[in-house]
Amino acid sequence: MLNWIKRRLFKRRIPPEIALAKKLIRAIDNGGIPLYPGRVNAIARNLGLEVSTRAPVEQTIERIRACLERV
């Protein structure tokens, strides 16, 4: 019971842009495909990455993965 209380009180807050990026990568790893490249680019920009509108989605996803590994 005490461990549960500690986890609830001292839980590390994840910034929303990182949580959204992790959710995207998890969905792709589970077999999903991004249907809207603009959303992938928006997630990358929220992480601070510079993304070209002409860049392939696969390249942007790899850059997001690399960014998440650094965090």
C-alpha cells in the first residue's frame, strides 16, 4: 500500500509532446501506419525537430525515434 502511494505522489510527469510521440511510435510498432503525414510532422516539430514538408514520413519517424532515445 505504501509503495502505491509513493508511486502516485512522486510519479514523474512526462511532457505531453513526448507522450504523444511515444504513442505514435508504439502504434507504428504494433503494425499501424500513419495516415496523415502532417500530423507526424507536427509531432516532430513539437519535439523541436526541423522537418521539411517534402521529407518522407519514414525519415521523420526515424528522427522521432532517435529523439526519444535521447530523452
